[in-house]
Amino acid sequence: MSLEPSDIRRLLDAFEQSDWNEIRLSVDGVEVFISASDEAAPPATSPRAAVAPPATPAAPATTTSASAPAAATASSTPAEIPAGEAVRSPSPGIFWRSPSPGAPPFVEVGQHVEAGTVVCIVEVMKLMNRVVAGVAGTVVAIVVENSQQVARDQALVVIRPDAG
Amino acid sequence: MSLEPSDIRRLLDAFEQSDWNEIRLSVDGVEVFISASDEAAPPATSPRAAVAPPATPAAPATTTSASAPAAATASSTPAEIPAGEAVRSPSPGIFWRSPSPGAPPFVEVGQHVEAGTVVCIVEVMKLMNRVVAGVAGTVVAIVVENSQQVARDQALVVIRPDAG
Amino acid sequence: MRPRPLRRVLIANRGEIAVRIARACFDEGLECVAAVSEADRDSLAARLADGAICIGSAAATASYLNIGAVVGAAIAARCDAIHPGYGFLSERAELAQACAEHGITFVGPPAAVIRRGGDKVAARRAARALGIPVGEGSDAIASVAEAGRIAADIGYPVLLKAAAGGGGRGMVQVRREAELEEAFLRASTEAQQAFGDGTLFLERYVTNARHVEIQVLADGHGQVVHLGERDCSCQRRYQKLVEEAPAAAVPAHLRAALGEAAVRLARALDYVGAGTMEFLVDLDREAFSFLEVNTRVQVEHPVTELVSGIDIVRQQLRIAGGDALGFTQDDVALRGHAVEVRINAEQPAQDFLPSPGRIERWTLPQGEGVRVDTHCHEGYVVGAHYDSMVAKLICHGASRAEALDRLYRALGHVRIEGIATTVPLLRDLVGHGDFRADRINTRWLEDHFLPAWTAAPGRTGVAA
Amino acid sequence: MRPRPLRRVLIANRGEIAVRIARACFDEGLECVAAVSEADRDSLAARLADGAICIGSAAATASYLNIGAVVGAAIAARCDAIHPGYGFLSERAELAQACAEHGITFVGPPAAVIRRGGDKVAARRAARALGIPVGEGSDAIASVAEAGRIAADIGYPVLLKAAAGGGGRGMVQVRREAELEEAFLRASTEAQQAFGDGTLFLERYVTNARHVEIQVLADGHGQVVHLGERDCSCQRRYQKLVEEAPAAAVPAHLRAALGEAAVRLARALDYVGAGTMEFLVDLDREAFSFLEVNTRVQVEHPVTELVSGIDIVRQQLRIAGGDALGFTQDDVALRGHAVEVRINAEQPAQDFLPSPGRIERWTLPQGEGVRVDTHCHEGYVVGAHYDSMVAKLICHGASRAEALDRLYRALGHVRIEGIATTVPLLRDLVGHGDFRADRINTRWLEDHFLPAWTAAPGRTGVAA
């Protein structure tokens, strides 16, 4: 199966007539990305589209124009993890910073938490596990990007315990 | 499933009443080897049996008492392959030195062959491919043991071409 | 839009139901294209289909729940129909609506029917108007105070439920008046979070209840038939573990009444396609009450297929293509008994902890009257993104006893390694005396079977 | 030995037939143990069975052909029966004999019947005694001179065949007298090497021939029925590629006569179990002649199962356990048409070069009327020790056209990677006009189809 120019044209026509937000399709290395919104500009009447031709089979083509989802840009991914007590994942799963898409994150760097405060969710097969801080202290790092896969025992959030 | 002592006893009884030659059974690491013949002695009235207890799962138990088949003992497996022209396997398969079990080998070390002389068979999925010498010369090595698996292009027999 | 024969179907789902739809398309002589997330690019459905199109990243919100991506994929891949399977977008009227707007056939009821059926309060109102019992419950409740008045009227225990809900979310049991306020707030919050609508209703809680549902098929030409009922009373946290057809524990006159009620309700809703009417049967009082309509194919549809000989997914495709049903209610003959178990990648002894991972060994039994619906195979990686069901094992027999014997033996021949599964639990369940005798209700699994099973020696700490 | 009900069966075979037997045991409620070589320790049959016992190294002579190891394994594994499948020891009277001596039920005819049936000259003599045509051929031939006299009598071309043979070995076509001496020596040597017996016989060579065989079931209580015929005329070097039921190209009166002849012959041989009587049908003369008896289940048995609805392997187990057939000839109703193709790990464009290796991808179609019999799966290593068949794909339809349409589509949905297979060839074959029109004979594949197919542009050098 392959995507022909006429297929993409029909897709663009349909997109214009709809209230869809974003579509990212790919067939055999041909990737189509259509987004109703531009990072800076307000939603344009004409959708913004990018079509990447097939690359070498070893490296599938991707568009680089994607605007990162809000939650992901908000997360910090430090190259070095500051010292402190790590909150670790109880299972393999998906790391979520907020209780639902669009909701504010459970915690931000710099925020003070108590032992038992929910700092994130690890989702595994539709089971939402709330992960809590083990100690009272200050969040010094959020190690994982929102919506990323994590392994069991992987450090998710680092807390510098209160002096005392 | 497991082999109990009573199972092995029944098997030995049956073996004694039969004209079977050799049985090698194994179930979950328990290996039973019964042979009607002894290497040195003529066929005994009481069969020779060996039972190996289960070893560690990583290394399945084997009896070391097996007498190697005649064809295998006859083959030479030199540590170093002498110089010469290698006859290579045309495909993956099983290496056979003789046209049928019990028959004399096609060639022996020291024997002179012509270009086109059959030196062995490589069996692949019941297809018997006769492998021929590419040059006239003297067989200086038979590199593979009879009935062993070989890869495509693996050297099977080495021939020192006639001078000239 | 006037229906037209289908040619090429987009499978807008994943897992075993995507495989099931690919098979139905093959059987109907239709082409199909699998819409897959990045995690499912190499899935069995993608391989069985005539083509595959990736519709976004592994997170369902970016792919299987993205209406634009699904409809856009159908357009780009030149599909003239979309089969939504179950879960994901299958009961979202917006998808049916978007299909209609873009000239694509939605394999399911029209958007208006999904809206009517999916709104529990509206569906109950429709049922009540037809004289179908809807339980001693209420319409939408405005306040805790109103809930208190109604509960006092019908008597505790009662059940609070989300009007827009399903799958047990937004559903809270209230044993006495003192618990009501806290329960109301909890249910309402859950309903708001899960469905974007906190509206609740309330109903009498039945102690000795069976969950029984009727499979309905309705074509676009006024013909509505039912294919008998399924009993799905073996539930844990409102998730079904075992389903069977027929509901042998329910008296025949009640089953007949359920079938008749389901057909009348489907007619009243102008239903088109395959649908399920769920009922609660009160075994003590020999009475039933309507619960809700599911406007899609169900996970447990195979048990009905095995007893009726009718392929429900193929019927969905034919109805969507404008065909009339080729049979009447009188032609539907149910034969024998069928039981399905859901094999999940979970550790039942560890509170059903999900067990993702690579399947190192995967061998399922083969035999007469043994059906396996699955997307898994050796080397398949069960990921964390989607639900934990890895296979459905369905057995058919001339009698319930024969079907259960077959299922018990079949479960003994399942060899799965690399992930933990619910197989050991299911085998013990299917072999349990209460279950064999059909002496259970919707609380049996959680209140009786599981506590004893979990407490059995050597159970904990062992990855099943 | 008086038959007694089976309890636990040793599967003395490998590959797809071992899986098939495991399934039949499951269906009959019998336990089974897979006898495996070292190469097959982790085979699908071993996994599906209740246990596995290793009977020797990968070389068949040390394991699947070692009678002592097979019977010893049955004794050690507490099996009361041995099913030999096809090939290997299945037609060796010595195995049946050894079973009888050790109190084990052999799933097949008694040793004496195997001997009578397996000796082609004796079987032909028995047929002739019943008035069944055996071809214008000979009994055993003592010399080239005798062969010359007989050949001159019946007219060239003639066929030299091994009395003890099968599978095309020791079989040589002789077009004119000048070729006879060399052909006689070649056939005799081949027969001696392959079967340890160089005895030959001779028969008329039929130009427009179909290979048609009758499936027979005989219980130990005097009941003998046939399940209709199979047409296996699509052969390359006497190896069947495609088989179908019924033999639609053969006139009905001939097919009826074949069935009747097969049953009479089975009775004359005191046959017990499942067996196949092979015939050559001369389409030009509307005549047939008996070829040989196969005293085992055939590779192509599924096509008969699909049209008759009778499970041949389960019937074998029941007959071996002493059951009477539960039906008569009048009860056998054949429905529709079925076609089987053998999927082999071979490169057909490279003279069918075997293609062993690791199966990196393995997806076969699913659908109504589509049956796949296989032992393979993703990650399975197709070794060099055994034959190249990796799967049988069998399709059933209401008519031959429907069955072929289904098979053609199914072949288009096979996805196998890591090894080359005959799938592309089979698809072209099933779609070929001559084959669709059923205008072929036993020479068609080699003389017409293959030369054209192999010469098609882009064919060579491409691992299909």
C-alpha cells in the first residue's frame, strides 16, 4: 500500500472541512502531518501540512515540524539528576505528570511535597497507579518526559528531603 | 512427564524380549541408553543399560558410554586443515560420507580422485546432493564428521591438486 | 446517506478484535486496511490486512482515540467504510457523524442512534415507555437530597451510576443512608473525570443478580432479530472474566421475555446494526430490569456466534453495506452451549497486577469446538499502553457440561511463557463446584471465589 | 490381540501430522505423548501433547525410523497405543508386529494387512482376482528380456516400477524399446537402494491420466465405507503439490465404480483402519486401473474431511480402540469442494531448491472454509533433516470455483519471511486457466505449467 499525491489532496480537503486538530499518518515511510494550529499564530484557515518523502528504509522519515504537546514542553529533563531521594516506578508503564490530559501537573520543580503526596501516575494496561512521595521535601527534578515509557524501578521524580 | 524406575524396568524387560539394537530415550533430563552390543564384546544376552539422573537444567544430562557409530569413528577430524583445494557444501545440510548407511565411504584420505568424482553427499530436506571434486588430486583431509550439519560453503573435503 | 456495498474497510481498532474484523472482511470478500498506532505497526491485524496505515503514536489519545486521524486515514487509504470494533471510538457518536460528513460508511448505528442508546437516562426512559422494567431506580438526580428521597423510597442498598458511563466507572454501591453523601460526591467526580459528565442516576441493588444481555441485529429495512442471550455474571470490578450462552440459570420464560424486550427496544430506538441490550436478572424474584444499550460488537460476541452459527461481525459489514438480514427470528436456531474466558496478562494472585512483557512461548490448544481469538504470538511484546487481554478462549459443546469440560481441558493445554496470565485462575474457576452447578451471581467471583482462591496455600509470590 | 479402548497415545511422527494427531487425541479425550528427535524437542506437537519423550538424534534413522526407540518410548511413557502418522515407520509391518508383541495398540491395520497391502505385486494380484482392472501391466519381472516381451505386448510407452516402492523412486518411463535395457537397470538399482528390493513390474503408460484415490475406513466389525475420492494429479516428480475432493474432472459413473472397487478390495484384504486405494484414471478411454494401497493416513486427508465432515484421524483412533464405525455408506454425504496446497520451504524458480532457515515472520490467513495444518510458527527453524513441507493450506467451498477463489485469496494473504516457499508458485498455479478449467493431467505441471512459469520474466535469481 502507498499514499499517492491524490490521496493526500483528498485528506487535506477533508481536513479543511473539519474541526480536526492534528493528523499524523504514515504508510511505508511516507509520513503526512497536518496541524490546525501553528505554534505562534492562532489557528489558521488553511491547515499547515508537511509531507515527508520516504527516506532510506533504515531510517523512517519524520517531520521535524511537530509542536511538542503542552505537557511535554513543561517537563524538565536535566542532563544530570540532582542529588536527593528518587521516587521510582512501581511497574513498567507510561509516565503521566497530570491526572488527565490538559490538567495541571501533580507537582512542579521547586514545589514542596509531603510524604504521601501524589507526584505522578504510572499507567500500565489502563491501570492508573498513583505514585507518591516517600519523604517530605522539595521536588528538585522531574526525570522523565510526560507520556514516556518507563521501566520498573526507574527514577521518575527526585525530592530533596527537608532538613531535620 | 517423568520416567520412573518402574518405567525403565518395563523398558528393559521389553528390550530383552526383542531384537532391538539400541534405544536412547530422554524425558526432562533423565536419559536412558540401552544397547544390545558392547564395543569389545559380542552381543551379550543381557543388555547394557545406563541411566543418567537429571543434571542441572542448564546442562542436560548425557551418558558418556555411547559407542560412536562406525562411520563417525572412521572419519578424520584434524585440528589443522592441510593446504589444498577445499570441496565446499553447495547448501546447508547434513554431510554424508557414504551413499547409504553401512556402505563404504565415497573417498578416504590418501585416495586419488578425478575432477567430477563424488566425494560426499549433502542432504537437505531429503534431497541428496552429490558433491564432486573440482580438481584431480589426492584427498588430504575430510574436515567434517559423518552425519554432521554443515553450512553453505563450508569446507567438507580437502584435495591437494596433482602437480602439473 | 444511502448505504452502498462496501469495498474496502478501515479497521479502526487493535488487538484481537482487529484480527477478528480482518477475518470477517476476508470472509466477505472485502479489502481491509489496518489503522495502527506506532506500537502496532507489525501487529497481526496489520499483517492479515491488505494494507496498514499508522495513525499516530502509541498513546491512544494520539491514535485510536483521534477521530481526525481515523477518518483521515480512511480517506487517505481509499477506504469506504470504518469498523470501530469495541472500546476506543466505537460508541462515540462524533465518529459516526464525521464518517457521514465525509461520505464514509460507519459500521455501526447512525450517530443519532448512538446518542440515544449511549445516554443511559434516555435509553431507560425509552425502555420505560415500552413497559420494559428499568429497575426501581430514578431518572437523572439533581442533588444529594433528591438521591436521599429516592433511596429511602426504594430501600437500601442502592447503586449510584453515571448517566454517561460504562465499565464500572462512576458506579458506587450505597449500603445505608449515612454513606450516601460521600458516595454521591465520589460517583459524580468519577463520572465527570471519566466521561466529562457528572450526571448520576440511582437504582435498587439486587443481591442475587445475574448480568444477562441480548444480542440484537437490525438491518436498515425494518427487520430486527435477536440471537438469544449471554450470561456475563462472572465479574470483577465490573470487568467480565467469563461469558456464556445461553444463560442456563435463568428460567426460560424470563429469557424469552428478555429477547422480546430487546427487540422491541431496538425498534423503538430505530436501531441499525449489531447491538446489545443489557439486563439485570433478579433470580430470587424471577424478574429483570433493563440496564443499558451497547451500540457496538461486544468482546463476548463469539459465544453467541457458536450457539447461533451466525457470524456477527460479517452481519455488521453486510448491514452497513445496505443488505437486508437474510433470515428472520424464526430462522435463528440456538444449538448447544458456549463459554468464553478472557485470558489477561495479569497476575491474579497479586491483585491482578498487569504483566506486560515479551511472550517467549505461546501455544494454545486446537480442537473441535475450541476457538481462540487472539492477536498474540511467540515473540509478541505485550505493551503497557493498552488493555491486558491477550486472548479469548471459547469452547462449544452440546451441553453446558460438555462445553465446560472442553474448556477445562483446553485451559490445561495453554502454554504461555514470558508474561503471567489469568489462565491458572480461569481453570480453577471453570472447575469450581459453584460455577459448574451455575450457582453464582454477580457478586460470587469477588465475594466468594477470589478470597478463597487468593488465600490458597502457595498462591502469593508465585507469578502464575 | 483384542482391541481395547485407548487411554494414552504415543505420537510417533513429527511436523504437521504430529500436531494433527495431538489435536485428534484432544478431541477424543485421550492423553498423548509426543515422541520427538533431539531436533524436535520444542516442537509444537511436543507443546500441545500431554508430554514429550526424546527418542534419539535428529537423523531419522536414529529416532523416527528406529522401531525399538519408538516402541520403547511407548513402554517407558506408559502409552497403550502408537499412532505412526504418514511416512517414517507408518507402513512398516515390523512396527505393527512389534506393537502386537509388546501389548501396544498400533493405530493402523494389522501387520499382515500392511504386508499384503504394501507389496504392490500382491495387492495387484488381489485386485485382479476381484475383477478390478490393474492396468495393462505385469506381475514381477525377472529379466530385461521378459520386460521387452511384455512391453511389446501392451505397447510403448510403458512405465517400470519398483514392487516394494513408492514416492516415485524406482519408477522409470520407457518411451521405446531402445531405452528399455538402460531403464530397467536404472530402475532396478534405484529400487534396490531405496527399498532393499530390486523387483520391478511394468505397466502401460497413460497419456491423459489423472491420479485419483479413494479414502476407505474399515472397522474391526466388518463395516467398510469409503469417503469418496481425491484427485492428486498435480504432481512434480511424483510428489503431489495440490489435491482436491471430489475429482470433478472424472465422470460420475467412474467415480462411483472407483468407490465400489476400493471397498471390495479393502474387504478382500481384511482391511482395518483408514486406508487409501490409488487408481490411475484414463480420461481419454474413461477407464481406470488400480495402482496401490496406502495403509496409513495420507498427507491430503483434510480435503476428504472437509467435504465429508468426518474426522479421519479421530476415526483411526476409534477403530484402533475397537469401536464400530458409527455410520454406514448411506450416511456418508459429501458436500461442496475442497482443495489443498502443500507449502514447502523451497525455491521453485531454482529447481525447487530446499530453503531451510529460521522463520522470521509467519502469518497465515484466517477465514471461513480456510484450514491451515502446520507445525511452524514465528521463530521456528526449518532444519535440513526432514522434508520441506511447512504447512498445508486447505480451502472448502460450495463449488470448485468457490473453493479455488478462496484458496487464491488465502494464498495472497500468506506472509512468510526468513525462508523461501512455494507460495508464489502455488498462487499462480491455482489461478491458472487450465487448472481453473480442470483441464490437466498428471504430466501437466511438469510438461506445461512449470516450463512456462520458470521462464517468466524476472523469475530466476529471485528467492520467491
